[in-house]
Amino acid sequence: MKISSGALRGLLWVVLTALVGMNAACTSMAKSAGMSLISGKLDSNIGQSYNTVIENPRTYGPLIGEEKLAGGFTVKKHLTDRRGKGSIFDMAGGGEPIGVETKMRMATYFKVDSKGIIRDWAAGYIDVGTGFGLAGLSITEIFGVKDRDVYIEEVDQTVKTRDDKPYTVWKTAS
């Protein structure tokens, strides 16, 4: 049986759309699990000098901004390089694996007092794109698809404090 290229493209589109839907559910669970795992590490920074954070930029990423708060506090904003959360599906039961990867960056904000001591943290994940792979080849990279741009306003809306509140509660706290 011969399949036309249009039918093959349509079938591939349906499969990829289904995979993106399944991957979205997996990504949501991965974000929750990721925050649970990282919260212990972030908690260990409270009461420590902010200098310990900047000594290892691979953990939290480079400093992308600062925001002054009342009471002499400063919010130090960090954003990691891209990290992938992938899923691999074997759609043919023994066939070539099809992979879906949600590309994310982790934002971490530290509330630092005037003496440079970390007093609180906020963190969150930002989706920057979705990648596809077939039989170990990255289709996304072959076609040169780039991650979407991330703006500080989006990051500010994404991060949550350890009490699961928007970091902006720090602006109204004494």
C-alpha cells in the first residue's frame, strides 16, 4: 500500500499534536516534582551569604536583574540556561522512538538583606519551547528552531515564594 506524502504529513502532524498534549501533562508533573526537589536546596541557602550563590553560577544561572525593596532588601534575580524535560514514546510497539522535549529555564529569586544574607527565595520554571526527535535525531535542531525569548515580566509572574505566593508579596511585607 502506497501512502501519499500529504497523508504522511497529516499523520505525523496528528501524532506530534498528541505527543505535545501528553508531554504537557508530564511537564506539569515534572515542574511540581522539580520544585519539590529544589526547595530543599533553596531552603539551605536561607541565613547564608548571597556570595555562596554567586560562587557557583551553574546552579542558579547568571544574575539577570535586581530590584530594591523597602527595609534595605534587594531581590537578586537568576535564570538558568535551558534544561529539557523529555518523554520518549514508542508509537509502533517496537518501531522507531519518537521523542518530545519541553525546554525550560528555572528562575530563582533571592531576597537579600542589607548585609548580604539570604532571607527568602522564590522560584519557578518557564517553558521556552518544545522539541521533537525521531530515532535519536533532533528534528527541532535540524530545522533550526530556536527557543522563544523570555521577558522579565513573564519571569516575575512565574516565580513563587516557598509559601507558594507570588514574589511580589515581598514588596508589601515589612
